[in-house]
Amino acid sequence: MPSKPRNRIGEIYGNLTVLRLSSRRTSAGNAFWWCICTCGKEREVPSDCLSTKRRKKKNVTACRKCSKEIAIEGVCKKNDQEEKKRRQEAFNNRLELIEKIPQEWFELPLTDSHARELGKKQFFRGIRCLNNHLSPYRINGGCLACAKESKQLTKLELDKLI
């Protein structure tokens, strides 16, 4: 028979406050605890998942709804940081290309997401494509120089067939 669990009532783990002991046990014999989230929802959590320390085992620190919101916020924050980094790299790449490219390319947005924000269809990051072209890109396509080349090739192929 498992031993009596340590009293955790009143302890706080993230957004959860332990309310009472549950009658359930894990397969390892650990007790479950009923906890209340700061949003007011209750959640039953195994005692081995209640911790404030960083470890390999997942810590439960909020109800399911709040956990999902926290995860989404984390992903959005990470995406925002990565986009900021991409824009800064594009800006730095452009600075190195002053007087080497047409001036109107400098007026284009820095990245594809920046172009979407501004309602534009093209952007210029200041990098070369896989075919070594230095030209603007389309937000849903690729390098404009590559697209122009492929159109010319298809016209040549059509001329040969006729």
C-alpha cells in the first residue's frame, strides 16, 4: 500500500493552487491533487507533475485552457523575434548593396511577412537565390529573375514546336 502523500494544500505552482487530495493514484503510486487555476477552472494533477523546478518531466502549471494560451503566446513571441531578426539581416544585406542595385528595390519591403503587412506582392531581402540571381522575390513565388528566365524558356520551346 502506498504511503501517505505530503500535504500540498495551499501550495502554488505557476497558475495553480492546490485545493485538496484526490482519491486517484498514478500507476507509480503517486497521488493526484485537485488544483484551481487563476482563471477559476479546476484540474486534477499528479503530484510528480507539481514542481517549480526545471526538469525532464513535464511540469503542470495551469489548467488546460490557460496552458494552451501560454503555449500559443510563446510561439507567437518566438515567431516575432525570428521575424525581427530576418528584417534586420535583410536591412544589413541591403546596406552592403548600395549603388549596386536599382534604387526602387530599396523601397520594397524587407521580408515576405513585411510585404503582406503592407499589402505588397514583392519584397527584397538583399540575398541571392539558388540560381545566383540578385533580384526581388514574390511573396507566393520565387525570384523574379528566375521567373523571367523560365518564361523566356517556355516561349523558346513553343517557337521550336511551331
